[in-house]
Amino acid sequence: MSSYRTVDSLSDGIVEKVFVEKGTYVHEWEPLFLIKTANGAIKKIEMGVSGVISKVNVEPGERVCSDMTLALLEEDTVSNGCD
């Protein structure tokens, strides 16, 4: 049975960089997105789980708000060396 996690924005801002696309396998704490805030700070979006990106909702240059879903990740249920 698959478990899905949403990848959410941590703050309001502009999508500076998208590191993933649909079908990409990501590891725990791998950078997924960079968000540039109004004051110029760059926020790195990452997750504490591994899995496959099943949907990406944003593109570079797009405005996002706090808690907006940027992507959907299908969690890998197989244990790895970190578990």
C-alpha cells in the first residue's frame, strides 16, 4: 500500500529552482525546491522521507504562498541503511 506525502512551501515567495520532475526518485533531505522570499532569503524545501515524485504543481518564477502544495511524493516503504 502506497503512502503519499505533500511537499509544501515553507513561506510566501517565488519559486527560484525546481530540482525534481514527475518520476524522479528522491532521497531523504535532498533539495526539492528553492523559494525566494520577499526579503531575498532563499528557503530550501526538502523532505525527511525517500520516494518518487508523482506530481509537480509549480514551475520556476511562479508565486507561492506558505503551506501551498508544491509536489506530491509517493513514499518509499522499503527500509534503507538510514532506517
